[in-house]
Amino acid sequence: MSVDSDDCLHKSRQMPRLTRQQRTVLEVLQQLAQPISAQSLYKTLRQDHRSIGLATVYRSLEVLKLQGLVQSRINRQGESLYSLVQQDQHYLTCLKCGQSTPLDSCPVKHLERQLQQSASFTIYYHSLEFFGLCQPCALLD
């Protein structure tokens, strides 16, 4: 999925002032290819010998999310997964095995543009997820 300037509205804004811990969390997220839970992020930071508490990781993620730099998505187990806001997220998620397959295109980009123009609302990103059964799980039923 390619990212264009319309998909990265947050990049046109000035970078907000961040604490050292928030910058550290952001740096680790920049190095990851997949979304990560706060607990796993905390473990990664500890393995890298970075001194930061779990509560600080959660607070930093929340601040970064409110600033439009980080997005979150809830997995099948109810755990939030965090990643940088680089592109919108669209998934097909199997209710049986939990596998999430990303979609290659955005089915609601025109709606986002309409809302951006007509509502007094700045959209940083959106997430769209369809739930059902993947083909292997459907065959097992």
C-alpha cells in the first residue's frame, strides 16, 4: 500500500515538543515493521537497556496518540497494538484464528476527504476492520 501526502496529514503539522521518554517510545516504533502492544514495547525497551517504566510507556503512547503521531488498533484478544501513523489501516480479521490480513486499498478515502472538508474536524488517520472467517477456518466449520 503506497502512502501519499493526503494519507499523512499529521506530517504537515509542526512536530510537537516531546519528553525524552516520548521520543524514546517514538524511536522504537519507527524501527518496527508491525504494530506492537504496550507490554511488548516495554519489554523491548528493557532489553535495549532503556530505563522507562511500564506506566510511562502507556502514558507516552497516549500522548503520542493524541498528537496524531501514533495510532492504535485492538486485536482479537482485546489488547491495543500501537504503530506510527503512516497510513490508514484496513483489515480482514478472522474471528476463529485471529489472523488479520491487511487490505491493499482504502474503500473509504472519498468519505474521509468529504468529512475533512465539511466537518470542523482534523482527521489524523482511520481504521477499518471487517470480521468473519478466513477460508481455512470456514472450511473447518
